[in-house]
Amino acid sequence: MRRETTLAAGAAVVALLAVVGAVVAPGALANPSEDRPVRPGPVDIAGMDISSGEVTGDTVTLRVDTQLSHRGPPTRNVSLRVQAIDTESGLVATTRTVDVGDLTEERETAVPTNLTVEREGGYRIQAVVYRDGQRVDSGQRELQGLEALQPPYAQSDVQFASADALPPVAFSIAETDGNRTTLDLQMALTNTGDDQPENLRVTATLRQADSNIVANRADVAVGSIRPGRTETVSTQLTVPDGYNYYIDVVLWKDGVVIDSARGAANLDPTETISVNETQRDVELRVSDFSGGSGADRPRPEETEMATSGGGPGFGVVVAVVALLAAALLVRRQTNE
């Protein structure tokens, strides 16, 4: 009877100590795994959309929308750096840094950034996302042919015709007089828009092919061209006979060049010239988005965002061990 009483008393003492410890230190009996700090959720660059904004004669403003994908627990102090790097020289043309703040929801967030660069050549648009100043992901896209973006004052729906059966500039011999030849020039213009622009004119220049000397030039006013129609503008120019000439025609709108074309007139029977057929128009090209490799991204670090409970305590296992030790001690004293 004395042995059972002693065991019961020992167990009561251990239980009392556990209760007192829980009251004095609320985290003493907490599970150690529950005290482990919570890692912030990963943040990735899911994509990048680039569009053109204001276009001037020298520069273009690029609007870069970077999509940040967040998953898991909240991520604090997120920032984004976007750079435009010249693809030819490798130099950084411009840099913008955006403070994104905290990401708490599991979704994609679009972060807009404006970059103003020179309207020529190409650029590599690179985005890097940081958490607490540490790089966690990156991505990039490449642009080429920015000179194809025209400012508003240089835009027009009227241009020289480009059909194979209707060259933009043609000529015929109107008359000859001694060593002088008069050429009848025809320039075909097409209105591809919905409006009828005004204040249009065409300049036609004849350049001697070998010396590039201007032999003659004429300025012709363009009448009204209805939408979807093609009209021909004509003029006559007299040049010395026996030479070959390039026919350069330029379309102007309010003093701004909006289109140009070239033809050839062979008046030398012993030699002929032709317009360079390999010439092609510049067009804007944007590469696909490429993101950084997940393998070289730093793993999320533990932060001080801990769950409920204080510092590390005894834990449930420690309490059970203490109870067994007390029971063995009581049994040993009883046997003695």
C-alpha cells in the first residue's frame, strides 16, 4: 500500500511541475516543430509584356509590365529592378527600380515600369526581383528595330504603291533635243487608311549614277486621295543624255518625310544600273520572354515570422521522461 501511495505522489508532483511550467512559461510544453520560423513564399517572374508609349523623333517610352507570381506564406519587402541594355554595346541605357512591398496573396501581380530609350537599334529588357535586397529571380526580353516606331507627326496612311505590276516610280521618254532628254515620271500613291490627309507633296530627284550629282529636281503637290484608292502623280524632268540616273522620290507631309522610294533610268546604251532589290523595310521585333533558371535561385531563408509559442521548451517528450524518472526513483526508494 505504501508503494502505490508513493507512486501516486510522485506522479502528482511531476504533473504539478508540468502545470506550473505551462503557467510560468506558456511555450514550455509546446511542440518544438511549431516553434520553427516560417519561410517566406517563393516569388517568380511569370512573364513580361512590353508596349510602346510616347514616341518622339529621338526617343520612345517603353511600358514594361512584369508579372510577379507569389505562392505560399507572405513575402515581405519585395522590389523589382528593370533595365534596358543596348544589345550592340552591352551598356545599360536606363534603369528603374520599383518598391513592390509585401506580397500576401497567392496570385500574379503586374508591376508597371516605364523606360525611355533612344529610338534606334535594339535593347535587352532585363527584370530582376529582390526580397530584402537579395536576388530571387530574373527574366528578359529582347527588342530590335525600334526605328520602325514613328512619331505621330511622321505617320500617314498614304504611301508609295508596292505592287509588282505597279512600281512606286516609273518613267517614259517624253522628248529628246540634241543631248538632252525629257523624262515623264509617274509616282503611284496608295491611301491605305480611312481618312484623306492634306498638305502632301512629292519631291522627285534625278541623280547621275556614277557621280551621285543631282541632275534635276521637281516638287509636285499631291491632290486628294480617297481611302483605299491608288492615284498617280506625274511630272517631267530634263537631263543630259547618255547617262544613267537614279530616280529618288520622297513623300512629305507638313515638312516631314513619311515615305520614300527609288527607281532607275538607263540612258547610257553601254551600261545599265538597277535598284538594290535586297533592301527591306525595318520592322519592330520582340523576342519571347526568358526567365531565370530555378536551380540557381537562392532557397528561401528562415525569418523571424514564428508561429504561436515562445522560445524552445521541454516539450511533450521531456515531460514523459521526467514522469518515468520520478516513478523509477520512487520504486527504488520503496525497495530500499
